Amino acid sequence: MNFNLENLVPSRFDHVVAAEPGENGKAVIYIRNDGKLEKKEIQFHPFLLLADPAILSGSDLNFEIVRLNGDSIFCHLAKFADSKDYASALKFLKKTKGFNPTSPTSPIRLFNDEMQQLLTSEQFRLFRKMKFSDTRRLQFDIETLMTEGFEFPNAEREGDKIAMISMSDNTGWEKLLVLEEPYSEKELLEKFVETLNERDPDIIEGHNIFRFDLPFIQTRAKRHKVKLNLGRDGSIISSRPSRVSIAERTVNYTRVDIYGRHIIDTYFLAQFYDVTYRELEDYGLKSIARHFGVASKDRTYIDGSEICTMFFKDRERVKKYALDDVRETRAIAEILSPSYFYQTQLIPYSYQNCVVRGNATRIDAMLVAAYLEKEQSIPVPEQSRSFAGALTEAFSSGVFENVWHCDIRSLYPSIILAESWVPKRDSLKIFPFFLENLRRFRLHAKDAEKSADTEEKREYFYSLQTTFKILINSFYGYLGFSQGTFNDYTMAECVTGSGRSILSSMVKFLKDSNADVIEIDTDGIYFQPPAGVKDPDVMKDRIQKILPKGIEVELDSMYPSMFCYKSKNYALLSKDGEISMTGAALKSRGLEPFQREYMKKIIEHLLKEDFESIEKMTAEYRTAIETRKWPLAKFAKSETLQESLESYRRGIAEENGKRSAAYELATKSGRDYRAGDQISFYVTGTKKNASVVDNSCLLRDAPAIRDENIPYYLAKLDELYKKFSPFMPKSEPEHDEEPGLGL
């Protein structure tokens, strides 16, 4: 199939790798063809949507009014000569009319993202007719020194210098800039700027660069009066506090923008990936590289706390370590980035914004752009309300052998298309148009992936089908998105109701067939097949016969063993021995390292029904705690200071804050701890119910004679053992022996 995106979203320009709105009624676009970069100037007139053009009367500004088709509220579009007149119009409306554009009753609608305005009004998209490999991508990473007595480098401290900057790009080029070889820190930064501009990347990639590397570089550059003029027009980088929503969490970060380039942080990409797959142990670069199998066999590993010491003792090893970091970043980006890259070919956002904006927000931008390109009026969102959601239930808990998983292929999108449902305010039926075509594209991309005769083609079609899958599965969520222009809570309610009915009918059929249903998770069912049924295709065909037209079942996985703890919290043992865990109850990152390790091992033993090893392991853990066998790091929690010590103390004094062990320890240390510093500490004392705030010690200040709270950590072990003991066989203790493990 010819994957011609013009059928979905037309684009006036191809091979555009970057676009920048200007201030004089113009915009600049950068076009990359056969490796060569061309700069081109095009028209750009910022715009507002209005319910009534009369609200601009008396503004004395240069603008044009376009009457939009249809009778939705925003039926006029005001196009301004340039960004100056546009900004003046906003000031006029706020000052003379008192309008708040974010109010649901506002007679104006604006788009704060100038890039969205540019791509929508000039009807083009970035990267059109390009593959991911056609772009120029550069990766970088920094290694830093650290003042003695601290646990984490802080750019505000004079001695916490940048020691190395490693760089690479997707042509195979690599470069390493090293402090004192021969550069001062100032010269190191200047050389970094010079080198990056010489390589002229379209995309800059790094791991955790928004929260560490880029802010660190900015602070050190300011100290040395080095201009970070990394923009393609010679401009310096800009930054501002921002935040990104990742599932139920909000992550604060420093957003950095560079003129004519996109910045992609693989730290965020990994977290977005983990929302769906829940497979990552943590979001550190090395751990992610091992997970995806891109860590080389001779990869150099150095503990972060040893970088500073090793820089002076074994610099060559640190150099190898630094280059391995950018190589792994490049490899991870090549796995996690393409789906966002190809979404950018459809959505009127920059590549950088396609990553950090939510799924529903991206879909809304795509739908609104389609309306405006047809000069159709725009409605206001429906007021938010609650409604019944998906069916999730654990029918049984425990360990189960020979577990099968059946899944409805794109359940909610399939229901919407099968029922021909359309959001009530979508007069052009753009919503089902995109949903149906994206679904068709995805199926063809999956077929093309299977029949690809080269690895390059296979990766390309995999990226395409993943892109379409992400968008398709977000259409249902968009219906219940409070800011969605075409949201429809009644339709969302109908979709989930139909989904629950379909899954309930499948559960009933499985139970009537003498299958043992274990868990329902949104759009799939885990079950043990009926006795005598060994062919999954036979079972699939039986289930398919009871389903409505347009709803397709997949029996996609079989597992030797499953551990079900409670609803949406379970672990699976695959045929190749891999274990995957789902749910916060089994993967809490708030536990101490020894607890996370213990829980992972106990789940593995449960899945393999190796109960003797659980008892043996638990006894070994108790002995290790009692005899202080482990290093203290196994007991230490790490926290990042989110505010200054002064701000913390003020909050406590004014009774507006809660006491924190990390802040109390930082204050007592006498060190110059600042916001952004990391604190690692453990609990001391002799009572298992000790107050953590009043009985803790900084890991780096641990005395020579060990003082961790043994009863406290034994109690932590006991809690975990008790958590899983109901899933172990009961055994009667013999009267002439010690009563168990004391748990």
C-alpha cells in the first residue's frame, strides 16, 4: 500500500525539518533534501477565532475577517498582519473587554502555540515524505565534578564543574570534550557551542537533559559569560519552568527551546513507554539500555558517585563511559522516538511538542486543523462530567498455570466504527474519518511489516503501525477530554457501556465453557482454558462467534504461569522465562532497594512455585539485616530537594509544611544544599516503630560503626513476607522446632 498521508492531512511543503514563526508576517522553514539544508521564507499571519467580529471594533489594528461555514459558536476567523498586531489585539481584548480566553463562556478562542497556528494556517506538516533516518540527530551527555561532602552535583556551586561533554550523531560521528585536555570549563562550553553548530542537527537528543544536563550547562555558561547561541539563526537558547503529565504523575522540568531545532529527552520517552508496557525497573539510562538490549557487551560502568574520583584516578575509563552514554542514548531514541516522529507528520505541532503534549491534546489539534482548513466554524467543548469507565476485575488471586490471554483488537475504536457513532458537534464527521483511515493504515502497515524483505523496511512499517495504533487508541479518551473541542460524554458513556457488555459476554462464554477466568483488564481477559482445549486458534474461533460484527478477538499470548495479586496488579512468566509485572502494588519505586529486590525475587519464586526458596531467601535476608552484611546503600532512600532549605524552614515555622527527613538532615549537615540536590539517607535507632524524621542519617555521613535500625528494617521485611504469605502453601510447624522465621 502507498502510505500517502495526503489522503488524511494535506501538506503544501515536504521535507520540512523545522519551522519558526517570525514577527513581520513571515515565517522561516528549513527543508532537508538529500542531506542538504535549505532555508525558505513563507507567509504567516497569526489568527484568532471569534464568536462576533464586532468585539475587535475600535482596536485600530490591521486584520482581516474570514466568515467560517456552519453555525458553531466560533464562526469568524481574524487574521492579523503580523505578530505585533496579534499581540496588540490580545491586549486590547483583555484591557477593554475584560475577556479571559480560557473561560468556557469566552467569545474568543486563541492558540497559544504559535507553531500550531503556523502549521494550521499555512497547511503543512513537519517531516512530510521523510523517514526517521533522513533527519540529522545529535546526542550529548555531560559528566560533572562534585564538591567534597555532597551526594549530587549542583551547578550553583563553584567547584561543581563540567568535566566532560560527549557527543555523537546518527552518521556515526563522535566527539569528546574534556576539561583540562586542554580546555578550561569556559573553553569547554565554547567548543560545545561551536561543535554543535558545525554539525547542525535537526534534532538534539539526550537522557534526562531537561532536568539535569541543559539547566547545568545554562548555569555554568552564565557563570563564565558564554553565549549558548545554538539556534540556527544564531540566537541563544531559551528556557522556562514547565511540566509534563505522564499517566497519573506530573513531572516538573525546565523546558528548553532552540531556534530551528527540536530537543528530545529519552528520559520522558521511557516513561511514556512504561505507561503502556510497565516493564522498566527504573528510568536510568543504563537500565533502559539493558532492557532494550542495546547495551554493548564491553560497556563501561561507573557508579555516579564515583565519577568525580575516577576523573582524576582513571580518566580514560571515564571517557569510555561518557561515549557509551551517548551511544546508548542514540540507540534508545531510535527505538522510542519514531512513533512521535511520524505523528508529527499528521499533527500541527513541533516534534518536541508532539512528545510532551497529551494524546487527547494532539488529536484535538488535528481535528481543529481539519475544520479550519475547510473554513468550518468551531464549537466549544462540552462541560466535563463523570461517567462509568472500563470493566476491570480480578476474579481470583494466587498463582495459576497455563494462562491464556485473549484481547479485543482496538476494542473502543472498533465499537465506535461498528456502531457508526459520531460526536454530536462534529458536523463534518472528521472524527470517524480520521479514526477509520488511521485504522485502515495501521492494518496495512502491520501486513507490510510482516512481509518486509529488509530490516530497514520492517522497522519503518513497525514505526508506522505503532504511530497509528497510539492515535487510534486515543480517540476514545478524547471523547471524555474536558478541553476537547468535539468531546462527547454521552458517546463516551455508550462506548464504555458497550465495551463492558462485550467483555461480560466473553466472560460468561468462557465460564460456560468451563474455562477459569482470572482477570479482566480493560480490553482483555486472562484465563485458563477448558480441559482438553490445547489449540488457541480453536478457542479464538469459538469466542469470535459470540461477538458482534466488527469486533475481532485475538488470542495473542500464552503463559506458563501467572500471579494475580489483586485487580490490575499481576505478574506473568513467559515461555522464555521472562517475568513482567503490572501494577503499582508490585512495582513501587518508593521502597528501599532491598525491599524492591526481595519483592521481585519472591514473585519469581511464586510464579515458579518454588516455595522452599522463598523461605530460604527470607531467612537469608533476615540474617543479612541482623549481621549488617549488606552495604548501607541497600537501606537508603533517595529524595531530591524540590525547594531551598530556607523555604522549607519558613514553611515549618509558619506551620504550612510537613517535616521531612531529607530536609532535616540537609539542614543539620551544615552543607550548602540547594534545590535540585539529591539526599540519600537511612533510618537509625533500635525501635521498629521509630520516627523516620527524627531517626535518620545521611548515607554519606554514616559512622564507621554501623548504626542502621535493624528492628525497623526487619519489620519492613516482615510486612512484605506477610503481603505474599497468603499465596504460599500453609505448613504446620513441628512442636520441637523454633516457630518459623518469626514473621
